[in-house]
Amino acid sequence: MLVEITSGRDVGISTVGGKAASLIRLHNAGFNVPGGVVLTTEFFASWLTELCASEQWNAVEQLVKRRGVVSAQMRQEIAQACDAVKSLAGNLAYDQAQIDALARTDLGDGTFAVRSSSPEEDLTGSSFAGLYETVLNVAADGLQAAVRTCFESCLDERVLLYKREMAFEDLIPSIAVVVQNMVPSDSAGVAFSLNPLTNDYDEILINASFALGEALVTGDITPDSFVIDKVTREIMDKQTGDKGGHRPSESSLTDDQALRIGETVIAIETEYGEPVDVEWAFAGDDLAVVQARPITAYIPLHPSLVTLPGEPRRLYMDGYLTDGVTMSVATTPMADDVFNHLVKRMVAWMLGIDQEKALEIDLRLGGMHMQTGRFYLDISMWMHLFGNGAMIAARADEMNPMMAAMLMSPDLDRYRPARPPPISRIWSLVRHAPRILWNMRAAFFVLLRPAFSREKFDAGYQPALDAFDTWVRGPIDLGQSLSDCLFESVTRAGPATMNASYPAFVNVYLQTVRIKGLVDKSSRQQVAMADAVCGGYEKDMVVQMGILLFDLANAIPRAAFEDLASLERDIVECRMPDAVLALWDEFIHTYGARGPLEMEISLPKYGDDVALVLQQLASIAVAGGSFNPREMHQQRIRERESAFLELKTILTPRKARVLEKAYATCLAYSDAREYFKHHILQCYGRVRALLLHRAGEFVSAGRLDRVEQIFDMAMDDVDRAVRDDQVDVRALALERGAFSRKLKAHVRHFPLAIDSRGRIMRPEPVIEDGALVGSAVSPGSARGAIKVMSDPFEKELLPGEVLVAVTTDPGWTPLFINASAVILEIGGPLQHGALVAREYGKPCVSGIPNVTAQFEDGQIVEVDGTNGVIRFLEPGSLATG
């Protein structure tokens, strides 16, 4: 029941918990750790056995395991159920064995620090930071009460909700408690072995305050801060905080003390083999390590992308965050591999290379790094071609305002190599340009065909789309290799994608730019009319998907959404009204290959999981908002038609003829913008179906434990394992998926740009008169309460709330129905969020750096999508404004 921290024993986490195991490890490695004891998990075993057998705990488990979005009501129900269990825990008596163990915690005179130490806490993949209790300055006679407080914290609703979020399979609590001598500190604080503000691996950040430093950890004060360069071992920056009025002009650390902490942090990081944060305390000249744990919120880079400390850094742009892809989650090795194959085949098509040789292309020669947990573009190797970046930034601003701001940043020069790689030098490009252009002649011809051979292109456009649609819905050859399945799918998609929808999309984009270029930019009226002409198209697939979801949500009786499991059975067993089933079949037939975070092949799509659709329908139906996307879209259509006729009368006759031609192209091919991605996802659907079939075979043969593990492999791994039953499939998945699992454990939001030492490059937020300024991508103005979301199922978005997200894809569309406005970090006028916001008449501002850190739930803001301005309002402003 009791283990001494300084005993020298090597005790497992399951016995003493993560915090205590770390303290024991630090002491055994020679670091100065305050003495103390651990009340092990055995100490609390009898209490937990009694509690987990209770009806109250059973109620907690049922609520936490309930499927669907965690709504405010569900959160309240879980909190009440947890309080009922904690009430039981408060009445549990200490037995004699526990009392005897507590009696052996005599650590001398003074007071104690009593800290929880869960076996699930302070691990690489889950920190539970701030969720468990710590009680400081505990006297001997208050020990029992403090231990009980720490124990009860493992029953808190915040802990259970975090376990749900992190997909813990076992909800049964487990906890140990550390009892340590309090350090009579003159100063204390926390240090990070990488700078959490910039993610820079070569910087240590130290936060410090006088005395215990507890107010620092809880965020109640502004601490002193020191930034240390790990390469030069020098202090790069230091700031004196107000420290809550405690000697505000005096630093709580000397430079020598800060450097001592830095050396200790480097040593602990070396011991752990990964970034750590360290709680420390100075008592006189004595530096004590109070706690150390792996940092769980940072951006790891694949080893192949990392340069050594002190070497010239390279800058990478995240290709998965570009418009059209928008994969904002940590991707699996299979998703990376399929996308890698797809890109290689597209490059081969563009360069006129035989598809049989497509997989031999080395994309890294062009600065494209695939299969690294993300898709990174090496900007440094092409930087010499940017000039001052103004021309590229101007074009990028139309697509992605954040990228434009970074290309114009003065910080960009630090990533410019002294000599560019041979392949990207100007002379090399000039020398190879004729051959490259000649090889690309077919691709150029295809892209230009709608403009120069319109009748011929139109004759083949719809038949190509129909032919692929018929084939892709046909049976899958389960005897195929994955590689052959993808190749056949891409080959079949070629006529529809490369020869039809992609050229049509490019021409729609060009004609959209052309229309906007016809008007007088100084005239707000003309600019607004041009914008209206470029929107409100009947065949826009993403908008139609949202409308169909809305119709389906309103066709199902609202009471049915109170029990999603029962509703799912009714849908599957066709026990719903014919009108509902007809809408359901139409939705699955059209959009079955789509879904939230859809470019990640491991995630279920609408056609795979009935519950996935029902969760999104519930968010529309239960919220009860009055917004009707169908009516709004019809209004946009009328505005488009009216704006076109009016603009024709304003423009010169020559420009009016250009407008007519450009408008006709946009009208004819308005579905093409989304078809390109839609066809790719239909190909993904066939590959995913074959993957799941293979995974089922591997599980049945005992070669995998779970179907989902197959996505931790590459396609060649799976094909080889099918041919050779001696291949250790489980080991392959474990090894290849290690980095992906690390990313999932550490990363919530990926930055658009990061360098080879982990430093995140993002422009500073633009603040004018207390308001945040971004890019105006959808006009209008609205007020509402902020709701920050990482994925479309994280929380319930209530009608009138302002959706804040890094980026969105079509799986977010239902949330736009309830949102009063949208705020994004990444995305230009053609990105999904901006497009849907415009079609639904919702104000949208994008290009807000580090958007999820700029806002918190409940803040009242006004979003001016016309001018790209976000104003923070007083709490009562919404009601009276």
C-alpha cells in the first residue's frame, strides 16, 4: 500500500501512477526530488470496488458511453451522475490497513504536498493536466481529508469526459496519491524543454514566480519568463511579470538560476527521450525537481524532416490544409500512402509519363514530402524563385490569406538557403522547361478544351460523368490487390476527372476571376454584383448536400432523435415512413462516399455508418433553429440572376459580351468544382471497402486484433501479407503506425507552416481598435456566442452561435445551418467554409492566426464578414444590441 519515492525501487505505473512513477524515475536518475511516499493503487482498491459496483457508477458509465455529440444537457447529466458517485465516496470509511499505511507517512516536521497520481496521468498520449487534485500545505492532522480529496477527483466528470474524448476503452477509475514534504521555496515555476508558444525544439521556456508558484500553475498571475537557446546555452529573452503584485519590478530568478534550470531540463529531456515540462523550486541555492512529465501538446515532425540543432532550417507548408484537401486530423499511414499514390499518378498524367511508371516518381525531388504523418511542401528549395514574394502572395491571397501573409513575412528570409538544390536552380529549370512543357502538352490541351472546343467538350462531359458513376457503384473485385484496386479506380476515374470535371472546374475558376475583373473595384455595388453572379448555382454539390440533410432532419419526427440507437434500427430495418426512407436512400446514394474529415480513409463515411448521419441530423433537428438553407439558396439563385442582368446594363458592350460568355461557362459547369474531389472520394470508397475486407480476414486469422489496425499499414504491406501468410501483420501495423499514433496523441491542430526545428510560422494577429482583422470571405454581419470546435462532433452548436474552427470540409456543412457566423484560420474565398457561408448567407472571416487560441466558448462577438472584422462585445451586448 505504500512506496517511498527515495527507496530506489523501480515500481510500475499501474501501482503508483504516472506522477509518482516519474518522481521515482527522476530520483533514481540522480535528480534532486523532495522526499515522500506513494499511497499505491492497492490503497484505494477496496473503495473503488465498492463504488464501481454501485448503481450510481453504472449510470455514469452508461452516460459517458452514449454515442453522439456531447451536448450541454448530456454534460450536465454526466456531472450530476458523477456527483452522486462522489457523494458515496465521501462516506467511505478508512479501514485499518489504510489507517496503518497513513501512519507510516511520517516525513518529519512541516507540511505536505498531497497530489493525485493516476496510472493514466502524465503519459505521452494523455496528460489529464489540471483534472486531478493537488492539496498543498497539508498538516499531519489534515492528511486523511487531503487524500480523500485527491481520490474523489478521479470520479470527476471532467476526467470521464476527457477519457471519452481520448477514446479510453476502460472507464474504471484507478488512482494513487503522492505525499511529499513541502519545499520552502523562494521561487518556483515550470519549465518546458521546447517553447510551447512557438513549438521550437531548440528553445526552453521558463515561467517563474516567488514562493510556491501555485498561482502560476493555475494561471492566476503573469509570471517572469525566460527563453533559453539550447544550442548556445544563452538566455535569448526575459520578461518580468507582475506576479500578482508580489515585487512586480523584481525578477524571481537570477540569470544563473535560469541557466541552471535550463541545464536540468535538458538533462531530464535526455533521460526521457522526448520533450518534457518540469515543475521546479529553488530554496536558497537548492534546486528541487517537483515533477516532470512528457509534453502532450506540441507538433512532432517526422525524423526525415528534422534538421540538426544549429543547422540551417527549412520551411515546410502543410499541403493537407490547402483548399480541396483540408485534412486537419493526424493522418494514418494508409491515408498518406493512398494519397501518395494518387498524387504520383496525377503528376504522371500531367508530365505525360506512362502510368505504369508513376510509382517510380520521387516526389521529394520537387520538395513534396509524403508519408510523414502529413503532406509537407519544402518551401525553402523554391524560395529563390519568389523574389520579394509580392506576386505570389497576391495570387495566394485569393486562395489562402494566411499563406499570402507568410509569403510576405520578413521572417521568410531566414529559410532561404545559401544555394538552392540543383534541380530547382533557374538554369536547370530553363534547360528542362522545353521537354517538360512538351510532355505536358496533352494536359494543357485538356484544360483548354472547354474554351476552344466547347461543343466537343460538352458532348463528352456528361457521358464521362455518367459512365464513371455507373462503374464506381458496381461490385468490387475482392481478389484484387490494393494497388490494382486503386489503379483501376483511378484509371476509370480518368475520363471523368482529368478529361471532364477537372478542366471544367479550372475553367469555372478562370471565368470567375474574369467576371470579377470586369467590374470597377472602387464601386462596392459592382463588386457585390460580381460576387452575386459567381454564387447561387443550383448544381453546387456541397450546398445541395446540406439542403438534403436539412430536409431529412425535418422529415424525421423530432422525438425520434431522443434515442439514436432506436432510430438507427428503424432506418436499417426500413420501419420509417416511405418519404423518410426515400430521402435517406437519395442521400446515401449521392453522398455515401463523403463524410466528416473525409480525406482520411480510415474514418467512416456516410455510406458506412448510419449513426454518423444521424448524429448530424440530430444536431439540425434537436437545435430547432429557424434557418432554412433551401429557402436561402433559392434567394441566392434569384440574386445571381438579377445581378447578372443588372451588371450587363452597367458594363460596356464588349465587357457585357465577355460577361455573358463567362457566365454561361459557370452556369454549365457549376457542379465541376466539387466533382473533382467527389470522384477521388468515390475511388477511396472502393479501396476502403477492400481494406476492410482484408482487415476482416486478418482478424479472423488472428493476425490483427482489430479491423482499424489495417490503416496503420501501407498498401504494399497489406498486399504482401495476403501473398505471404508468414508476414507478421500485427508487428507491421505497430511499427509503421507509431508516428501516426504519436501525432494523434500530441496534436489537436496542425499549423499551415512549420520549420525543420519545429518552429511554427504564423503571422501575428492583426488588431485594430480592439478588434481582430482577417479576410472577408462571406459578407454580412451577425452577433453570437463563440463555440470553438476541433471536429464537427466535438460539441453541440446551438442556433445563433458563432462557429470557430481551423478549417472545414463538407462534413461540417450541417453546423453552418445553426451557426450565425463562421470564423476560420485557414481558407480563402473558394474554400468549403467560405463557399457554404456565402450560399447560406452567413458572415465568414478567415485568416485569423492561431484561431482556437484567440477565442473561448461563450465570448460574445460581432462578425463583420463584409470587412473581415471581429469585435468582442460586453457580455450583455448581444441581448441589447
